[in-house]
Amino acid sequence: MQVRVVYTLTTCPRPETDYVRVHTCAASDDDTVTLATIERIVEKAKAQPAEGQPTGGSVNVKTLVMRKPMSEDEALDLATSYAERKNIEVVYADHD
């Protein structure tokens, strides 16, 4: 299975309902250190709502790695490997 890596802004909507998100940023106390957070996100839509009712749904976020020192490339490699094992088609990456 080929996993797509898409570079995007944190606030951009994502059409997939099951994806891996990689967020990297500089450490607040040392801007030479990159911290990575990797999450698996599964969005579940509510059953067809009654007319006039909000569509809503639920979002399940599983944190795989939280603010660990690693390069952006290392974080993407780890996220892509996880996505391949779990049959997830896309990894979204953003950086502050």
C-alpha cells in the first residue's frame, strides 16, 4: 500500500476520516531542537440526522508520540511506517 504524505496547514480541513497527523515544532527553550507529535485521527459521522439537526459526529485521537525530539524526516518515516501497517492511506504533516 502506498501512503501519501501531504504537507498542509494545521487548520486545513481533511477529507479523509482515518489519517495520521504529524506536527513538528521547535522546542520553546532551544530552537535548534525539533519536537514531533504523531497522532492517529479517526472521525466517525453520526447516523443520518433528522432534517434540521446538526450533522455532528465524533473524533477519536490516539497520540502515538508526543513532543519527542526527532527530526521532521524521522517523524514522517515513523508515521508512514505506522500508516502502512494499519492500512491508512494518508499522513498529514505540518510545522510551526
